Amino acid sequence: MSELRDLASFILLELSRQNYGLAREYSNQRNTLIGPGVLKFDASVFKNNRLHRFSESTNVQFRAEFFNLFNRANFSSPTSNLAVFDQAGNPIPTAGLITSTQTPSREIQFALKVIW
């Protein structure tokens, strides 16, 4: 991930008629920087319990749901800081910095559902 933060790999070019060809040669192509991947595993387990005391079709269902079960940190892309240089042409130190995650940490929820 250190290649994303290497500000020396970027140069500042003034776009004019004289250096238009140079600017096209040094401009980034589409999908040049690829952010980290996303892997999220959600699971759900449930148990049905028939209650014949109330009626034939009464069912109490206990559910356990797990979101991001393996608790993997899915980092966001470094797109919040799109500017690499300020107006004076100096490099911005926070350019390309990954500061957040895309998905929350592991979440577990339990539920009791009555179906009649």
C-alpha cells in the first residue's frame, strides 16, 4: 500500500498549448489506482419451536444473525483526498491517505419471532 502514498510518483504540469502532448503522456489512465478489496461474510441461524398449546400453526422462532462474522477490516479507497497538489504546486501530505473503513466491525443480533 506504500505505492499509493508515494507523492514523488506524481508531477504537476501546467496545461497549455505548448505542453499538451506532455500532459497527455504523463496523465493517469482510468483505474490506475485500485483500492483494497472488500470481503464480508454474513451468517444467520435459526431454530423453529412449534407451540401446540396455543394452536396448530403457532411457531416461535429464535434467530441469531452475524454480520461481518470474521471481523475483517475493509479499508475505504483513498478517494476522499483527490487533490495531490495545492494551488501553489506543493504536494499535499494527506493525498491518498486511507482514513476509514467501508464496513462496520462484527455485529451480532438475536431475535425471537412469534408466527401464528
